[in-house]
Amino acid sequence: MPTRIAFVGNYLPRQCGIATFTSDLCAALTVEYGEGRLFAIPVNDPESSYQYPEQVRLELEQEDLASYERAAEFLNFNGNDLVCLQHEYGIYGGVAGRHVLALLRKLKMPVVTTLHTVLRDPNPDQRSVLEEIARLSDRLIVMSEQAAQFLRDVYSVSGGKIDIIAHGVPDFQFMDPNYFKDRFGTEGKSVLLTFGLLSPNKGIENVIRALPAILAKHPNVVYIVSGVTHPHIRRRDGERYREDLQALAVQLGVSSNLILVNRFVSAEELVEHVGAADIYITPYRQEAQIVSGTLAIALGAGKAIISTPYWHAKELLADKRGVLVPFENPGAIAEAVLQLLGNDAERHAMRKRAYLHSRETIWPKTARKYMASFQRARFERTLQPKAARKDDTAAGAVDFLPALNSDHMSRLTDGTGILQHAIFSVPNSAEGYTTDDNARALIVSTLMEASRGDLDEQFNLSHSTRYLAFLWLAFNTKTGRFRNFLGYDRRWLEDVGSDDSHGRALWSLGTVLGTSRDSGLRGAAGRLFEAAVPATLDFTSPRAWAFCILGMQAYLDWFPGDRAIQRMRNTLADRLLDIYERSHSSSWRWFEKSLSYSNARLSQALILAGWRSDNQRMVEAGIDSLKWLIAEQHRDDQEMFVPIGSNGFFIEGNEKARFDQQPVEACATVAACLEVYRLTEEEYWLEEAQRTFRWFLGNNDLRVPLYDAITGGCKDGLHPDRINENQGAESTLSFLMALLEMQTARVANAEELKLEMSSSS
């Protein structure tokens, strides 16, 4: 379920139907799902400003194209899960409202668009704008079957992309109109009502022309027209239309039976206005109205309704839920009114049918339907990600290795160790530290020390010392285990950390012992390694076994004759091989019945242990599992790395989660592939490592680089609709570890090539 939803469109107190609809929908969603979940970005018409409520975070200026682009940047920047666009011709700037496309094209999150108008005969500009909106939207919501039909037939929109959700209505009680009539001084009278913004296309004059025939038989009838003149009409013509209606009523001698309420009706007043009506009338002059909010509201209140046969009315008033009369026909209106006023049983039966039909459209149910559409849009985005435009990415420049930049790693490091999280590129001190990340940081700083391309040895030693000191602080001598989570106030949040965190700590200590040239670091790491290694045989996590194997083997590269560590490494490797033999099948060649996190480390550890212990079956099983994993992590239609998503992972027999994609998976796969390449010298493994590394640089589902060359940080992952802009320790260290592995492989290749050339000469 989306946690942050932005609604783009008009909003109260702007006086228009879209503003009322958007405000009502937001209010209903707030009641159902909480107010912290959504906000609004309204459109201001020219030379207007409004005192918006606090739900409004930003405003669009109708004819200012730059404001649409700024809004897109704001939405992307603030980590919104979804945008719900309210579309109507005339509220957005540019030809046929084209300015809104500038916003939609830049958005990274799913977009669900409510179409308030779908034209059967659009002009070329209207067609092109709506077709582009349909293309850029993940889902389209319309309020009638007719609108959905037009989308399919006129605009070639797939039916699977369309949700039909009727216009929401208040949850009215089914009440006697007489209860409200005293509010208008109409006690004892029969009330006809039309409400909404006044404009000449509403056809109100045809009801006024019908009044003489109605009053001849029912002199106690009064016709209430409630609503202000449409702002666009008022700006152009002033109150001419309202004055013409008044003049017509005087001319026909019915002015005492006409009440013009010149006020924008609030939600509270609406209950009274609609409640007082015996008959509701929508006398619109044209059929091309795909939705009428006022008609839906009258139906929801259980009113007897007379309407001209515009598209929405024909659909909504079917099955005797109302009476349809021809366009521009006052006589037919009079006849219909007289029929209903003269037959109470027919009128009340019509009211009941209307009321019962509308129960599925009350705002709480409408809000739930909208949320279901939002969830569907987000889910579909996980199955078919929407790539950024290539000209907005660095995805084309991915066949190079960036220079090593440890600036962000240093930024995250303080006097205690490396902080685990960041807000964008700013360290988030409130989240504290973990042994997991300080172990990763120790591995990276040690590999940087050993890297031939890195000359700042004192810098790396300083960092390594800090991370190693953190591991000493984390180790609990009473339990023989590492703690994992440390608050910023240096208080441990647990007595015993996870098996995985202990395994990573041991891996980092082994890396120091096997790689560092500094005797002080190696001495301190060796002492802690000896204290931490006994607990490893009690672990039950396969990933903890793998991390321990990697650390033990790094240690054995320094002390190959330590038979005790050899035995422990072999014991853990035997466990990995055992679960693989029991779990794998011809279609599922893996250690467990699911793929979750740091998957390739299991294969890497088994291959490495098998190679060093001369156990061919371990090597075969490790390579077999890694090949299968790589195949599962390829995008079907491209040679692209797609790691197993953390939002559900991949359980045998179930659908594979595509998101969220994490840098730690790419790092593990790069390392495992290069491990096999070093052992076998098969080019396939180097190519797979290169393909996986390019994921960091933009060759991914969103065509957006995760590595930030300016800060030296790595963003925290890919969502279906956008990148996670935070640059935390795990992500940054995963990138640096993978980069160091790739640089080492490139150096080794260059030296091998130089040696071959020297031998041939």
C-alpha cells in the first residue's frame, strides 16, 4: 500500500467540480487510511490565488510551464510512492492542457490518472494530449462504462489498464424532503432542484420555460437553482447568464417560484440543498458529458431525477432510476415533472431504486476502490518497470570503472565507527551503528590499503583502525559473540547479535589477517579472530556459514598450516554442501527453497572452500548453483542483471520479487563471479562480473545509475518507480567492495597480458 500519495488537480477552496471531487476523495482516503498518507498540488488559474488547507504542499500556476517541471522535481525529491492526477481539459496550461505532460514525463513513481472528460470526437490537440497521458499513466480511472468504451475504441487504450470507479457520493440517509424545506422557506411546497456551477450549457432556462405548464396544475412548486456562476464564465461575461435567467422568469411570470442561490455550496450545505428536493433536474443541452458529479450526488441522496440524455445520465438512470427527456424540450420536462408529482408511488419507487444503486458509490467504498487501483499500479510497476528516458541517465556510459572515491565512506565515519544510514548523502546519526557495516567497512579499507592504485595508506590505516576498534567494542567476552546494533549514545541495543553479523565480523578479521601489511592491525585482528571463531560451529544460518568460510579462508591464506581453522572451515563447507544436496533439483539448483539476500556468497564460499581443500564436489556444486543464480538474475529480454527483490524474495514455486533491488546483491554476485574467474580463467565469469557491475552504473531496470560520482556514495536501491536516494553504509560499501574487486581483476588481467607479450617476444 502506498504511504505517500500526491493528488494533482484543482482543490478547494477553488470553485469548480474537480476541486470538490479531489477534496472529497482526499478526505475519504484520509478517513480510511490516515491523514499522513497524502497531500495535494492544486492548479491556480490565471490571476488567482487561494487560501488552501494544510494538505496542499505546492501549487501549479496554470500557464507557467516551469512550475510543472518544478513540481515533478519536488515529487521525485520527496520520495512519493504514487501520483493521482485529476485530468480535465481547461485546468492545465498550454494547448489542450499540454503543460501537464512536462510534469508526467519527469515523474519516477507510478501515476494513476482520473479522466473527468473523455471526448468521442476530439480535435488533434485534444487527442494527442490524452493519448500521451494514457501512455504515461500506469492506470486510468473513469467513472462510466461509456468513458471506458471511448478509451478503447477512440484512443486505443488497453482495457486492462482501465479501472471503472463511479463518482463518489456522501453517505446520505434516506430522508423525507420535508425535513429540510424550512431552511429555504419552502415548507408545504414541492421543490425542484438543480445545483452546481452556472453556465449556459446547463440548460436551466428550459426548466424555467417549463414552469408555467407545471404551475398550472401544481401552483405550490418552487424551482431552486443553487450555485455560483462558473469562474471562467464570470470572468468572461460577468453575471449575464444569471441575469438572463431572472429576466426570463419575470417575462414568464414565474419569478416568485424561482430561487437563485448565488453561493458556492459547502459539503454541509449540500446535504440540506439536496435533501430538500422532491425532484432533481439536470437539463444539460449536449450529450457529450461523460460524468456529472451533481447527478451522482442526487442519485446517492435517493432523489427522483429528470434529466436530458447526456452520456452519463443514460448510464446512471437506466433501469428506471430516473426519467430521460429530449434535449431543449421544456414541454417534455413539464410533462415528466407533472407525472412524478401526480404519482407518489412511482416517485418513491424511483427514489428507492436510485438510493440502493448508489450504496456502492459512497465515499468510503470509493476510497477503497481507489486504493486498490493505486496498489495495482504499484504492483504492476514491479512486474514491468518504467525506465527513465535515456537522455536523463548515464546508462550509456557503463563500460568503464570509476576512480576510487572514498569521500562518502569518510563522511559516514565518526570517532566511533561508520554510521549505518544516511538521509540522501547526509549521515543519519539517529540510527546509530552496526557491527555488520563496520565489518564491511573494515574489509573495504583493508582492500583499499592493498590496492596498488591507492596511495593514501595512512588514510586507510586510520579508517581500518577505527573499524577494528568498533569490532573490539562489539565483542562480548562473556558470551563469545558480537553484538550488532549500537545507538548513537554508545549503548548496545542487544546482548547478542545475529549469526550473520558475527560471520561478517569474522570475515573482516580474516581479511585483515590475509591482506593488511600493518603488523599492529594484524595483531589486534588475530587476537579477536581467535576469540570469535569458536562460536561459529553453533550457527544455523547458511549465510553466516558462508561469511565465516570467507573469513577463515582469508586467515588461512596467511596461516595455511592452521589445522584447527582448516577443520572448522571444512565443517561449515560440509554443511553448505549438505543442504545443497538435499535442496537442489533439476529446476531449482539452490541451497534452500528460497532466494533471499547475499545469495551469491553461499556459492562463493563453497567454491573457495572446495578449491582450497581439493573437494571437487564442492566446487562443482558451487559453480552449478552460481550459474543457476546468474540465470535467475538476468532480465528476460536483455543482458541485464536483475537481483532478487527484497520485497518478497523468491520462494520455489512462487513468483520472483523484482523489487526492491539492493546493491549488496550486485556486490556478492561480482565477487563470486570473479572468484570463479580467478580459479578457472574462463572468460564467461569475467563477463558476468562486468555485466553485474554495470548495474551500479545505470544498466538496470530504471536505466539510472546508483553510484554518485560526486559524493562517492551509492544509493540504497531501486524501487519499481524510482531510485532510493539515500546513500547508506551498506550500499556505499557494497559498491566500493565491488569496484575494488573489479579493479583488482583488471590489474591482474593487464599483468597477465604483459607477461604473455614478454614471453612471445
